[in-house]
Amino acid sequence: MVSSSNPPGYNNVQFGNAQNPNFTGGTPSAFDERPVPSNQKYGFTIQNTVSGNDKTACVRWNTIQQPNNYVVPQLPYGTHKIKWVITDGCGNEEICEYTFVVKDCKKPTVVCINGLSVNIMPTQMIALWDTDFLQYTEDNCTPSNKLVTAIRKSGTGTGFPLNPDGTPQKSVTFDCSELGTQFVELWSIDLAGNADYCETYVIVQDNMGICGTNFGNVAGALKTEGANGLEDATVTLTGSHPALPGGSLFDVTNQTGDFMLNAVPLAGDFTLTPMKDNDPLNGVSTFDLVLINKHILGLEPLNTPYKMIAADANNSRSITTFDIVELRKLILGIYTELPNNTSWRFVDKTYTFPNQNNPFAAIFPETKQIANMQASMDDEDFVSVKTGDVNGNAVTSSLMSTEDRTAGTLLFDVEDRAVKAGEEFTVTFKAAEKVQGYQFTMNYNNLELVNIAPGASMQLDNFGVFAKEGALTTSWDGANQAEFALTFRAKANGQLSQMLGVSSRITKAEAYNAGAERLSVAFRFNGANGSTIAGLGFELYQNTPNPFINKTQIGFYLPEAAEATLSIFDESGRMIFTQRGDYSKGYNAVTIDRAVLNTSGVLYYQLETASNSATRKMIQSK
């Protein structure tokens, strides 16, 4: 017995004290067998509630760690009885008993393998067992080796699957009438009779033609308007067949943009869809904005429907200044991708635009429909359009390399000076010549950017600020000679020419002269001892494309010719690739094939020279 005025403490009852006065004495006995520390064992306590002249008492449990909080104990399964003995001050006694049952009502957990694929056997059948689909099953009470599993085809019954003789159904069989995706239920039941299931699927295939199904191939190519093949694009074939379940096939284009989908069942209706939505900056620069603006003003209209589709950055089926705004945000690093468009778009090559001067006058097909396919189809080609790239200089495959030759340098004149910590000052940047446009990243060290004063025909939209990185990006196209001013606050003493620098780490540094030739960009500091020209320094660029499937290119810039080592590491820090070589001054690139990496996921690459080092992250897709 447990006395309400003197509870026996935690994890203790005084066994055999029912006849003792006030239920004292007895043999101490532990009742909480949970494998927890002693200071977390259950203890008896009495909860009193007073309402007016009424007082209500009940037996509760708590723990030492939470003396004022009541808990629900984990009692052993089975039938239990509570006997109440109530005595008043006059010695009157009343006894009542209460019986209750503790039982296991929780269903076991069962986790399926997420899909299988099998091939029909020469018998035109295939049998699969419950264990083929089981990842694991567990229960709160029943040991895993005592749990019983069973399987059935989805929708063919209810409750735990049993054979006619009452034994668990352990297998399912599929035949030629069930080719394609078939769903199954995998069940688990515990010793208390609680059962639950998970649903998964199996793709039943007939790759050997045992069932008499005839197959063909669907092939084609993804190429740009300039006939450059697009690598690492995904082409998906989805559809239905009168005698087979629906499904899909896909292939990834090779270096020349070719794809082939094999084992396509004849007599089916299908939709062919290309997709590539990575590396949105590929081929996109401020010079594209120059060309789009000339088109909008009617000065130099874009001369093909595909260039116009590329110019429609916001996917509004029109070309307006809003497209320039969206692309400039991408160039400046404000966007990492276009919010309303994909990186690449595709047009059925056989399609003829009703209006060559307005490709948006009608809906152009970005998929191909194949109805009642009767034979292999080998010319299902698409024209690949890189969104934002109206001059067609995107790198489409590992057979191409990034063009980095320049016809000169656009110099921005800057007055050099010494600065003091805490000093606030304004610096004017004035282009030494007129150009059609420019873009670059400016690094500022030990400086805080306070204000931007755009010049003539400029707006704040021509700039992007990355304060944490100590960088500013700018992109501009216009008829005036470019000029703008920045106000800084110095964080330390220094010389301005040592605190500002041109970079390509966010926005690539380049400009475009009147002849549409590409120029490099540099600052010209006019000091007392003559001019100092500061262009690009050591830089490691983001690989392109990123993420990549088969191949990617890692570019870097060296201010002087040097020996450099490129190393690639997995997430654990294990080196999986290294290459050392002598590289020339300027832009260099190394092409990496997935075969040499032999891994996938997040990777890190590092470039080291005798005087510099930089590291970046890239992703290799499966």
C-alpha cells in the first residue's frame, strides 16, 4: 500500500504493508524497470485539487528532475488493478478497486525501397518477394525478428495480406499484361496484431521482346541557330501506350548535342521535351543589353526569331526594357538565375514562324508530339536558344572554349591619394574613351562604401553592392562617356591605388568599343610620379557549367605567366584530382571530365601558384 501522506519515494513501493498501521514498513521493491538513470525513475505523488469545500485527490507519477510536473508512466502490458483504501478521522474505512488494461496499440514502422525495375523471364512471368522491397521495419515493443511481413498488389485487398490458408502472402507475380509501372503494398504486423504498410512500385520491363512487344528508337539533336551542339541537356520522352502502362525515358545529350532514346514501344503516343536550366550567365553580357536596346529603339532590329526569343528574358512574349532590367540583375550578381525563365529554351526545328519579325505572334512549339509511333524516328531535332545571349557566344559544349582575346583596354581614370582611417572621401571614375558599354567587379579593401553617384545616362540599377565581400559590380550601356563617383569611409590608413582593384569574380570585367570589339578593363591612377595602371590580378573563376554532368571548365586569370597547380577535393577533404602546368599571362582554362573524378556531389577546387591561392565550390550531378 502507498500512503497519501507519506509517499515511498522514487522507484519504490513498500511491498506487504497492507496490514500495518498507516501502511508503514513492508519490503522495498522497485517497479520502474526502464533503462534510465535513477534520477529519472517514476515516483508516486498525490495531486490534490480544492474547489470550495470539496477536495479531490488522485495518484499521479512524476520524476525527480521534474518534481512539479506530472507524467504518464510506461506501465507493463497486461491487466492491472488499483485498490483504494480511504480512511477518515473517525476510523471509518472504505475500499474500492479499479481494473485497467495496458496494451500495445502502436502500428509497426515499415519503410519500402523506393522502386525497383525487373525484366520479364522467358516464362513470360516474374515473381517478386516481400523482402525484395523491404528497407527496414521496426516496432516499439515487438523485436524486429518477430515482425512478420507480407506483400500484395496495390488495390487488390484490405488489411494484412494473407493466403487462403491463412499464412502471410510473401510474393507477387507479374506477367506480360502488366508491363510498365506496377504498385505494391508492403505490410508489417507485430505480435499484438497491429499492422501497417508502405506503398512502392516496380517497373516491369520486356527488354528481350519475350512478350512480343515491338520497340523503336527516338533520336535527334539539340543545336543552336549557329549549329553548335548543346551538351549535357536532358531529353525526356513521356506518354502512353494502348497495351502498356505509362512511363518515361530520358537521355543526356553528348558533345555534339545528339541524343537517342532506346526501347520505345511502337504504337504509343509520346511527348519529347528537352531541358537545360543551369549556368544562366553563359553567353550573357552587357553587350547583349546593347543589342537588345538597339532592337527596342529600332536602330538595329534583331534579325532572327531565335535571337528575339533569347532577348525575352522575363518570358513575357515581348521584348521590352524590363528584359534589360532582368538581365542586368543577372550580370551584376543580384540574381543567381532568371526568376521567370529557364537558362535554355528549345524550338522544334521543323517549325516555321508565321511572322519572322515577331516569333511571339503565335505559340511556338517547345516540345514534339509523336502520335501512334510506327517506326524509329531519327530526326527529332530542336533549335537551342540561350536566354539572354542574343549575339550567340554561349559555350555549348566541351568542344568549345571561352574566348578571352581583347582588342585593347578601357581605362578608368582615378585620382590616387593617401587616405586615413575614419576619413570619408569621394572618388570619381571616368572612362578615358567612349564605348558602347562595360561591366566589371570592383574590389575595395579596408573601405566602406557610403554612397553611389551615377553619372549621365546612369542609374543606381547599373550597380550592385556586395558589402560583405567588399565588392561592387557595375554594368552600363549608353552613348555618353562613362563617369560615376563613389563615396567611401576608410577603415585603415592606406594608398587608394592599393585599396581599389578591377576583378571578374562576380561580374566579368570587359567593355565594348564602337566596332563591337571586346576590351579589358583597368584603373589608371595618376600619382605624383606618373601613372599606375591596375588591371585584373590573380583570380579563380566559377566553373562552367555548374552543376555539370559530364564535363566542366575551370577558368582562371594570371597577371603574369606562372606555374600553377589545380586540385579538386571531395567533401571529406580527400584529393581526387590534381594537375600542375605552366600557364601564360591572362585567361587560362582546364577542362575536367567526370571520369577522372569518379564521384559526385559537392566538390571543392583550389588553384595555387608560388604567390597566390584561391578555392571555390562546384557540384557534379549524378
